[in-house]
Amino acid sequence: MIIHLKNGIDKLLFGMKQKDVIAIYGNPNQKYKDEDDNVIFTYHQLKIRLTFYQDEDFRLGYIIGASPDLVLFEYKIVGKKTSTVLKELEPKGITQFTQETFDTLENYFNEENWFILQTEFDEVVKFEMGAIINAKDEFEWKFKA
């Protein structure tokens, strides 16, 4: 599954509606609402979690992936050493990260591309990516219905 920074993952594009995702991947394994009334889809086989924002007409706005098949540029990232992934991103111009630690987890947030590398025990375990918000404080939806 190829990560398309600022756009989505694989065939998923930010701005899709639930019906658009179901048309591609079928019904999710789980569908529920979070504390903000956003709709969450999970697909176990793909190891992805999708968030459709309630206050944005339930458009896909956030993706979390844990599949070892996730590819950023030409590199698989999940399951690799954190230092290796960070080094592979340098030639692509991705060098700025805000680092946060939570117990055994460390997050590396890249604001320019709005993604997080979540690591544990010095290994990337998840990739999180949100839709880009422009200077007008509006989402830049990539999916055109």
C-alpha cells in the first residue's frame, strides 16, 4: 500500500465519503463512532483505521495504518528501526520532526506533510496521516466526487 503524502494511502483519498471507500474495499470489519461523533472504519486485513469527520460532512480526514506493506517513497516503514526510516526520509527533504514520548511509545510528527511515525522499542509500529489544512484553515480535499 503506497502512501501518497498529503493525499491518502493506496486508493484512499482524503475527502472520500463512506460509500466511496465501501465501493473500493467493501464493508469494514468494524464501524463505530468516537467521542466526537466521527465515524470510524477499520479493515483488519489492511490494518488500517479510517476517520470520517462529522463536522466535515463525514469526509475521510485521517488514516492510521499498521500494515508491514505500507510504503513511503520506495521504502517499507512498519517494522523497521526508527533511525533507518528517518535516515531514508532525509534525501526526500523530510527532516523536520517534533518528537513526543508516551511511556514506551515515541511519535515523530512532520507538520509539513501532516504525518506521524509512531514507534515503540525503536521500531516503527504505525503511520498516521491527516488531511492538509490550508492557510484559510480549510481542509484541502483531494477526492473529487
